[in-house]
Amino acid sequence: MIIPKFPSTGTTIFSVMSALANEYKAINLSQGFPDFAIDEKLGTLVQEAIAAGYNQYAPMPGLPALREAIARKIKHFQHVTVSPDTEITITPGATYAIYTAFTTILQPGDEVIVLEPAYDSYIPNIQTNGAIPVTVALNPGDFSVDWEKVRNVANSRTKAIIINNPHNPCGNRWTADDFEELTKLVETYNLFVVADEVYEHLAFDGEEHLSVLRFPELRRKSFVIYSFGKAFHSTGWKIGYCVAPPELTQAFRQLHQYLAFSVNTPMQQAIANYLNDYENLQATTALLERKRDFFLDNIRETKFTWLKPAQGSYFQVMDYSGISRLPDREFAEWLTKEHGVAAIPLSSFYREAPDQKLLRFCFAKKEETLLAAVEKLRSL
């Protein structure tokens, strides 16, 4: 008999909605993956890496060239120095790195603060380790952090907090004030931080991304997780990395060496070379901001509304209360089946979801895809 590590959640909503989109030939704005090609330069670099013989196991922490390129990138964008040898580990995607970070620090009975709505892997990762997720809802409407509520759930059993910045699904960015509050919390309760920063290069409107790495008191206690999939439109490559201080990195790698051990070698070499030109990352930011604006400019002609444009990420949260009173999952399924557009109900990112009449749409798509979706939504 198999005893589940965490309560059964069934198939994730992302798989459910994508399958429904395929069944009904709907336009899929549900899952967060682009439908456009990667940069040709990056593809060429992969071919060159394969031809040059980068086809065997990479070192367990990752190719030195890639870790060094990441360290230079962090210095350039975040103005902090990170050791490529003792603080950076290449991983098969960000979700893997989040799981490994939790497994590194958690023991049965530990509590972890999770801000909801939250990416769906967080809570199962915590429960798999015998720990207890303690959820705190972001403020309705603007999805800001209610720090009083966070402080009220922290106690001597609290081991860690996981944060997501820029935020999936809501598109918010953290402010310096948020990090000040987080620092007080971490110091008061001696917490670890797992910081999901996979959308670091998708911070819009001329605002820079503030990383946990900029705050020395937080950096000493943090695993900061990144992904190349979002920055380079290559979600299927599943390559990310974890930045943590040497002691935490050593503990992280003790697990990593027995889980994945190493990561796709030619892709690592290609990305290392691609990172030599920061204009490639700046082009990503500009491209996705244009797509956000294009989507919002066109969806104004429908009955969907929104509180504010996404400040970052691939996603825009939209209010459908002017269209239907159905619960969001029922509405999302109806929208897919009857009107040919798939989105994610926001309740999927909560354990106990409020009735908010909100859907998450992915705008990381070709303009023709977004236009076709909006054309269908106009009929509502």
C-alpha cells in the first residue's frame, strides 16, 4: 500500500485547462508558455555547443562558464557579488529547485508561511516533507501583502516563508517596504526564505526588479530561485538555478547530487554564451511589456475589467463579474467550451479561495493569438 506524502490534489488545473483547450480547439491562454520561437541566436548557440562536444554530463553544480555568467549578470542587474563556485547551483528548472530548497531545510512539523494566491507546487512541496503550510491571503483587489496577518501566524514552529516576485498569478512586484517588513519577520523568528524570482527579467514600466539578494539580512537566510525558461521563451528546456550562501548551497547540493545530479549540458553552454550580451535580456523585458499592452489595449473592447496592468510576469488577472455570476472554475470551463478561450480560474491558486470572479490570462503569445482570443471574447 502506498501512503501519499500529501493529500491527493488530482491533476493540476494547468493540465486540466490545457486538455480542455485541446479537446474544444480553444485558444490556450491558460498555461504560461509562449507560442512563439526562441531567439535564433540562442538556437544557433545550442547547435554550436552540440557540435563542440558539450554532450556528456556537466559538473554537478553546473558548467563553470554558466555559473560565472550568472554571477556577472547578478552583479550587473542587482549590484551584488555572488560566488559562482560556492553560491550558484544549476538545476533542472525552478520548480525542482524550490522542492530541493524545502527538502534541505524542512523537518516534519515545521510550518511554512505561504502567501496566496500561490503557484501550485509550493504547498505539495511543503507537505511532501511532512511540514505544514500556513496560508495568508494577499489583500483582495490589489494583492498587496497584509504584514499584520503574516505576523499573526508566525510562531516558534515557523521555519520558513516562500515569496514570489514578480508574482504569479497576480503580476505584482514587491516594494522596498515589503522587504523591510520581511527582514523584520525573518530576524524575529529566525526564518529561512525561499524566494521564487523566475520572472526577474519581466518587470515592466521602467521599474527594476528588487531581488532578495540586495538585502544582506535576508540573503544570509535565503534560497533564491530563477529560471531561464521565462527569460528566453524556452520553458521546455527546464533549466534554472538556485543562489544561496555557501552553507545553504552546500546542504542544497548534498540533495541535488542524488536527485538530478546534473543538467542538460549543451543548453547550459549555449545559455552561458547568450548571457554575454545583456541586450538579449532587455529585449525580453520590452517584448513582454509590449504584449501585455497589446492584450490590454484590445481586451478593452470586451466586458472584462482589471484593477491595474500586471507589473511583471506573463499574466494578467481579469474580472468577469460584469459577464457572469458563475464560480470561476465553472466560468473558465464554460468559456473554453462555449467561446473557445482557455484561462485559469484564480481560485486554483488558493486552498480556501474567496469568491472573486477572477481569471488569469497568459499574454506571452503571438499578437495574432491574442487578437483571435479577444475576437472570441467580444461576443460575451
